[in-house]
Amino acid sequence: MLRSLRTKAALMKQTPACDVANADLLSLVPPDARRIVEIGCMLGAMAREVRNRSPQTEFVGIDIDPDYAAIAKQHCTQVFSCNIETIEPRLWQTLFPSDCWIFGDCLEHLHDPWRVLRNLRDAIDPDGCLLVCIPNAQHWSVQWRLASGQFRYEESGLMDRTHIRWFTRTTLLEMFQLTGWQIETGLSRNLPAVPQQAGMLQALRGLAVACGFDPDEAVRDALPFQYVFKCVPDGQDAPAVRGHTRPPDHRIEASARLYQIAYSAATLAEVEENYLTLDNLANERADWREYWPIRNFLLSEQLDDDAFYAFFSPKFAAKTQLTHAQVTAFVQMHASQADVVLFSPQPDMGAFFLNVFEQAEVFDPGLIDAYETFLTQIGRSLHLRQLLMDSRQVVFSNYFAARPAFWREWLNINEPLFAICEGPETALQQALCRPTSYDGIQRKVFLQERAASLLLATQPRWRSVAYNPFGMGWSMSRFREHPTDAVISDALKMAYRERPYPEYLEAFANIRERFRNGSS
């Protein structure tokens, strides 16, 4: 069926159908949305995921292709096949009230997206939002095509032959401003690096210098393949895009609400003065370790969106050598630059591996395959063996403080994991709940603990600041015997994430293989 739809779509000059929801767009859908309208709903993948999560949400799909719309009916509460630019006034009126509109890879296909966005701004609910995913015309591969004269249209992707409008980060921000929208959240979607990327980025740096532009900004803006934005009607208190044009944040004295988990009378007595106590004395679900009390708190408490929350184990002080006063001071010092603040000991366990999943795989073979299967099942497919993390993304256990927005996204990954593990017995459930060699603790616990690292490594919108990990406790493994190499390894990974020169990664790989093979 999908193959025939692709053929028919080509004849109708439409982009081939996709039956997978955009995970980044999905993460921005308000959990309490009352009525969502998606333009370009295709086969209804977004509606399917939203309504699986929130069955009470009304979801209206609109697609110009009647065949796509017919299939989307099984997931939407209503579907219309029409062109949003020529929609009949009477039908337009039926789309309101609505409080969330989604344009996933759609605005670039419109003749006058400015008019559509302006009309929507005037009609949407006052507390409504706009979610947009749009390709970046400034991507280095597009600039390469222009420089080589190979600017040819393709069936899909950046060079999709049905694209009518082209936008860069700068012109996207201008469009939102001109049409009455403020950006609340912005993030970029990047493709895996390919061999010619580094040389092209270096050339763009030189071009920017020759033209009198900021070379660092030119490189940053050439990396995203797509941008994803959540916008709200102007006139509301909404920040600008994180990582790009966000104005300085002057909330220096941000509240740090630091909890220590108490599992027993003994750990309750050891809670350091000034820490709040997260009561888990009943310890009803010891199999979930820290996730059980943290989950219960996040799902039941009203959180202050400007505050930082942390939930530390009783061993936090011993492993980090940090007091409540030191943690509080560090959070407040960096509140204006961070959404997440890390306090991760055992830096050697993060430094000598590409990422926290590769590190875990050494001690628990099969963990990566199990988690990749899980991520694919929830629409977040990733190749975990290719992720690169430095100390700004490596989170030990749950040793971090974060604003509620990050904790909510953390739940968005961990709650599906919880549901599968608590559900009927399947091959995936068995793989996720497999006991490990570490005191028999189930694999699900160590996967839950790695969700924060995954978000920081794959969602650039989250800004993190790490307390110097090299001054904390090191692991008890053989890796601790080579602290200088650990520092160098982390620095090489950090350098590669900032400037993807292949020499950085090659140098790191040499150290990594030497230590992984035990030849040091």
C-alpha cells in the first residue's frame, strides 16, 4: 500500500508519504492540548502517537492528497483533504477553537506561508501554540551544491522538488516575528557527519571571514538539516530560541530545590542539613531504585518552571565530595546559561568511551540492542554506537539538577520504558528487565539513568553546564590509573563536537582502543 501511495504521490507532485512521527515535534506537543490541527498530516503518524498518549485530545488532520487523508482517518478524529492556502472560509472557521497547530515539513511547500501564519495567529486560542519543522536552506550540503553548480531537485529531503520557499535560521526568525509569533523553544536536527563535511565547513569559515561575517556562526548555521520550533502568539512572555538569539537571562538567584532520597531510617538520618527529603521509606518498588520516588514526585507535584530540581541518592556526597552549599552555589552561578547542571563523578568511565551506552555495554552485553529496539518502538530510532558524548552530556546515575521542562522530557522517554517493563511479558520486556551482574539490578534501571545523557546528546535545545568531574571520585576500574589520558580523551571529544575535524576523532579513537583492549 505504501509503495503504491509513493507512486501516486509522485504523479500528484507531493512528497512521498511518511508513517513515522517526527520525535522532536512530538516532544513539543503540549500534554494538555485540547484540539490539535496538523497541516500535512500524511498517513496520520503524529495523530497516532499523540492520541496513544492522550486519547482525550481531539486531532484534526489536513492533507492535500486525498489518498493520504483517507488513511489518516484511522488515527484522527477528523480529516479534511484540502489546500490550507485555498481553504473555504466556512471550513476554516470549523477548525477553531484549537490550541495547537502543527506544520511538519509543510511551510516550505506553501506559496505564501506568511499569510497562513498571520491568519492563524489571529484565530488561534490565546493560550495556543504553533509547532513547526522546516528544512535549513543554509545547510552545508546546499551551499556545496551551489558552489559546484549541482543544484538539482530530488524526490525528497533538502532538495525536494516540491519545495516552493527556502528559509535559513535568520529568515525563519524574521517570518515568525512578521506574522505575530514569538519563539518559545527552538532546536536543530543534525545529520550524522560524512567525510566531506569537515572540509566544507572549513571552507565556509573562510568564506564568512572574507565576507565580513562571524565564521563561528556561519558554521553553526550550516550544520542543522532542519529546525524545529514551538511558537506562541506575540504579547506573551516567551524566550527566544535557545542557543541562537535568546537574550541574556538575569535570573541569577534561581531556586535550587535539592532533594536527597531516603530509603530507610538509616538513610533518613544521614540526609545532609538543608537538603529536602524525598521520602521513599516504604520502598515499594526497589526494582526501580531511584526512578520510583523521582517518578512519583514529578507526576504528583506542581513544579516551579523557573526553579532547578535535583533528586540525589544517599551516596551523592560520598561520590562527589560536594556539600549542599556547593551544589546550590554552582546551580545559581550558572542558572543564566543552563537548563541542566551536571554533577558526575567517575570521569574515567565517561572519558574512555564514545558514550554512556558503549560504557554500559562493556559490563552488560546486549544493553545497546535492547535500548535501540525500545527507542525504535517509541518512534525515537537512534544508532547508539555512533553517539558522541563528552563531560557536558555524561550524567552519572541521576546526579543532575534541571528545570521542569527537562524533567518533563526525561519522563517522556522513561515513562514508555516503565510501561513496557510493567506490561505483558514480551521479548523486549525480558531484555529490558534482564538482571545484571551489578548486584542483580535489572537493566531497566541503568537505561533509565542514561535518559538524561541521551537527551543532552541528541537535543541541542538543552543547555548544560558540568561541575568539574575530574575533581570528584574516580571509578574503581583499571581506567582510573590513567587520569591524564582521561582528560585528553574528554577534551578531544569536546573539541570534535565543537569543530568536527576528523583528526580529533582519530586521536580519541587511538586512545580509546588502547584502553578498551587493556594494553595500557
